[in-house]
Amino acid sequence: MNDYLQLLQTYFPYVAKGATITLQLTIVALLGSVALGLLTTFAKLANLRLLRVVATIYIELIRATPALLQLFIIYFGLTSFGLRLDPFTAASITLSLVGGAYAAEIFRAGIEAVDTGQFEAARSLGMSTPLAMRRIILPQAAVIILPPFTNFVISMIKDTSLALTISVPEIMYRSYDASSQSYRSMAIYSMAAILYLAICLPLSAFAKALEKRKASR
């Protein structure tokens, strides 16, 4: 026990510094995911067939290939075209692309869950389609979207661990480094688990509370 406490005192602050990078990467990737997700959702719901086809190809391509492969293509593959990205930027772009595809499906499902009569009523009052979407449909869809989107955020936090493979100094990278130095893998990785639990459990509880509140209505 004393040995573990000493190990905790030595390595936990180092591993914990990775949480800052993990959260920064998550925030940047979430902003990119929401932007791409909304654009893709509106493309999927558009009357123009070309937009629907492009959005569908993007979603299916992302969902049918591993995120790690996409990360390697962006970080290593683009160097063949003379484009060299730093690890954090490459990880942010990859997670944004991956998250955008999944966010689009969440947003689309939320919008389609709103009664079509709401949109028809808004149009009958003289609202344009964008105005009806902004004032009537999206606020109602947001209530439906929030619980699954919270779970999506949790998944995004965990997916940042992929950045370990290109040396982004997030939680898993620092855990791996500390484990290599100390030769105490179980103890070090348990510290990483504690950090992920501290970040994700409150969000998980929040998502469950939202789902219960939605079910009680």
C-alpha cells in the first residue's frame, strides 16, 4: 500500500496533466463535430439530391472505416501531398470528422422526431423554412437530442485516447510513458482509469437524469 501511495505521489501529477490536453482536444473536436454534424444534417434533409448523396457518402465512409485508420491517413498519409500537420491538429481534425458523421445522425433523428405538423403550422403562418427550423423545430429537437448527445460527448472523451498513437500528450500517452518508466503498468493505468471516471461519470449521470426526465413527461 505504501509503495502504491509513493507511486501515486510520483506519477499521478504527471498523468493528470494529460487531462488538460484530453479536455482541450475534446472541446475542439466537439465544436468541429457540431459544425460538421449540422451541415451534414441539413444536407441530408435538403431537397437537392446531390447534397443528400454527398452527406450519405460522408457518413457511411466514416462509419465503415476505423477511426485509427482515419487518424493515420490524416497524420501520416497527407505528408505524401506535402501537408504535415502537428499531432494535436491532426487528432482534432480526425475526431471532428468522425464525430461529425455520428452527430449528424443524432441531429437528424432529433429533427425527424418532431411532429411534422409543427413545421406545417409554422409555414402556414408565413415563416420561411430557415426561420421555422430555427424558431420552431430546432428548439424542440434540442430537447430530444440532448440525452444521446451527452452520451456522444462521453464517447468523444474516450476516443481522444487514439491520439496516443501520434504522440499527443493526453492521458493515455502520459500513462504509457509513466508505465514505461516505472514498470508498474497496473498501478499507472489505474490512475488513468480514475481520471477518465472522474470526467465521464458525472456526464453519464447527467445523461441518465435527462433520459429519466424525458421518459416522465
